[in-house]
Amino acid sequence: MPRFAANLSMLYTELAFLDRFAAAARDGFTGVEYLFPYAHTPQAIAEQLQRHGLTQVLFNAPPGDWDAGERGLACLPGREPEFREGIHQALAYAAVLGCPRIHVMAGLLPAGRDANDAQLRHTYIANLQYAAAAAAQQGVQLMIEPINGRDMPGYYLQRQDQAHALVAEIGVAHVQVQMDLYHCQIVEGDVAMKLRHYLPTGRVGHIQVAGVPDRHEPDIGELHHPYLFALLDQLGYSGWVGCEYRPRAGTTQGLGWLHAARASCAAGLDS
């Protein structure tokens, strides 16, 4: 069975952020991820991780002005100094938290431009190469993630093939794709075949899940996640699966899917 990490930006939101770590541990999660840690000191977060026996799996580099609608800086010409400052801030947090992965958001397309714009691609690749060189010094993997244009209109990176082509062009082993099956299903579909195609390449460094189309629990919607979880095992995926969804009626109350997955795994081991 895959290792599941609770996304604390979406789960347990009835609690203050630093209280969500204890709640995740009580529900049996052993790993956590979230969007951004920067409202808290890394020491305060590290204390929660240690106290509750949790592994920090992933967080995002600073995205620019999130409250103003920015969703990353990597593809934006002219924002390179801010991008670099954010990468070093993220790496400083990763060092304290023992976090091996940082998601670098691409950013929204500037007005009048599309994803085929040569300058945006050049800027994106150059920024990721800079970030990769910095991350390599402390053994951190950088993630890039295709995000669907319904939830995030105008996002630069939306397709799996686009992301894998960029990773191949960058040509650095520790720049990988964060494959969110929710986004993949909305944009492209054929999720199982894409897993079969991309996991053997070694370029997928993290997976996330949510029910489609409403981003609730993975047992709700058009994807059959028990099949996909079994497929991850068959394909030898040993990484984490981030639970990045919006609970319909409370996080703990909606974890029947996780209990069922664990029961199924236990039954398989006993047979």
C-alpha cells in the first residue's frame, strides 16, 4: 500500500495550523505536506514533527504574492531575483524540517502569452536550473506540477507531457514531476495508462490524489482509487502519496477510504 501524507493546507482546517500535526498523527498519518510554511518559524514546525513522529514530505517554494493572485514566479521574465530569494528561503526551511522535496510553482501566463512562448520557456528552464544547483547542495529534490486550468486558470504548466519534456530538457536527476492524479484526470484523463507510461521513467517524484471532479475524498467521484493504489504497488512506486483534497464533512469523519485501503492491504498480507 502506498504511504499517505496528510496535506495540512486542506485537511484539519478547523484547527490552527500547528495543531493539525497532532490531528494527522492521531488519524494514523506518518507524513505531512502543505502549501507554505512561511507564516511560522521552521523551528516551530520542526517541534511538531518531532513531537508527533511525522515526516515532512513536501512543501512549496514562495509563490510571489499569493493573496494578490500570483501562483509562482518560475516562468516570469523580470522576476528572477525574487525567485532566487524564494528558493533560498525554501531551502533554509527544508534544512531545518528535514524535507527532501520542494514544489516550485511555475506561475500564471502573462497577458497575451501562451505556454509556447519561447521567452517564458527559457526563463522557466533557467530558473529551474539555478534552483536545482542550489538544491543539489543539500540533497533536495525539486518538483514541478501540472495544474489544471479550471482550478487555476492560465497556469503555465498543465499537461504531463509538457512537464516531462521540461524535466528531460533540464536534464538533472533531482528535478522531477509531481503527478497529481486529480489534475491529470481533469486535463487529460487516462490516468492509469499515464502512470504506466511515466512511472518507469524515474521522473515522477511525488503523487497526490483527490476525488474528481469536486476535490473531495478519494472514494468520491469518477476515479477508482483502490485500483490506482494497487497499480502504484504493481509499478513499484515507493514514494509518498499526498492527500490534497477538501473533506466534505470533517477530515477524520471522511477517512473511511484510508481505513479501507489499510484493511485491504492487511488482508492481502494475511492471505
